[in-house]
Amino acid sequence: MEIEVKSQKDDEIVFIVRDAEVPFINAIRRCAMVNVPKIAIEDVNIIRNDSAMFNEVLAHRLGLTPLVSDLDALEGLSLPEDDDWDEYDNGIMFSLVEEGPKVVYSKDLISSDSKIKPVYDTIPLVKLKENEQLKIEAVAKVGYGKEHAKWMPTTVCAYKQYPEITFNDDMEIDYDCASACPRGVLKSDKRSKKIKILDIENCAMCKSCVRASTNGYINVGYRENDFIFRIETDGSMPPKEVLLKACEVLGEKADKFIRFSEEGGSK
């Protein structure tokens, strides 16, 4: 198996995996979505809310506010599977005390841990009119995406099989099929008498070009065991950390299954 990183940003990574199989790639995708620990607000105590927003809506909005959850932030925090985990004792306290008129933003949340804070300062939470007050206490906890979407570190976690475009050279060149591509993957070059492939990895395999060709000049398919994988996060964790943790979890699950099989299913 070969892996090639095509691009990497603070909140996105795109890489190519060659000589792999769909079940393996899909297992990594699922682990990245639901088995990577993340911090999110779980319990909200609304002491006073004079705004027009319902308490339930405000609590939901707080829960979906991305919090810093990288390795440094998670260090020292108990995970739900740990022996010392206490559902009512593990958490990071947040407070919010504001008075209108103003728009309350995520930056107004005060954390008891300087490392764990909202990823973005400009997320609007609620609008207060003059003399309206808001007083909230909240607790953020570590959780997993399999329990709730607010604990999912990824906003995009998807793969596609590597596209493959071929031409039937024994047929007359159909230049019209290139202009039918909605992503500009193809370009007609009548001077050199051929259709150029500009960016094969941007191909969505929609086959618009195939349908536009009147003589079947172009074929669109994919490589069976090659994949383009993309992970985008909400900023709470670097995508590389999400990928490495997902692979670690998948490896632990595989080891557990192997031990279970070797012991004859006695445990």
C-alpha cells in the first residue's frame, strides 16, 4: 500500500491511497468520524435567559460550538472508557454572563482551562436587546461521534476511487465531449488533434462527457484499488491528528479481534 499526501492545511488534508481495498478505506473513514475523542459542551445550566431564543435552542447551539480538542487539550483528561471516568465529575467549566444590547459571540465564553476554548471567536450565539441579561454555566466533556454529532471532529470525511479516463483512438475525435465536463477536467486541443486531461483527480465520474459523446469516443471509469481520501475538520483538531488517531483505533480493534480468535472466543 502506498500513501501520497496531495495537500495539507490547518483544517483539511487530501491524500491518495494506492493498492488498498474498499473495506479497509471505509473502516478508516468510520473510525475518523465516530471513534476519535473530542471535547464539546454537554451540560448547560441556564440561570437567566431574557433573550427571545428558547433555552433548548441556545443549549444546542452551545453544544455545537467547536472547542479546541487537540492532543495538548486532551492531555490529562479522562476518556469515557477509562476506569477513573466519572460522568458527573469529569469536565471543563464554562461561564457566560452578558447584558444587552449586544450580540453574544463564542469569544464571550469563559473557560476554566485556558487550553480549551472555542476554536472561532466570531460564532454568534444569541442577540440581546437593551437590559436583557444572560447567565449560563456549562460543562464540556470528552465524547465520541458515535454518541452525538457534536463530538464528531470531521465535517467532511470521504473518499472516492481514483478516476480513469480513456479514449477510443480508432474513432473520430469528439471535441464536444470536453465542453460537457462541468468541472473543466477536459480541454479540446484541435491544434494537436486530441483532448487533454487537465486534472484527473478533480473528475467526479459523473459521465457527462460520455453522454455528450455521439460516437462513444470517451470512457470514464476508476482504478479498482486506488482512492482519493479527504478529511476536513471543524478546527477543533488538525486533520492529521484525526487520521493518526483513527488508524490507531482501527489497529487496536484489529488486535482485539485477533486475540479473541486466538483464545478461541473464551472472552
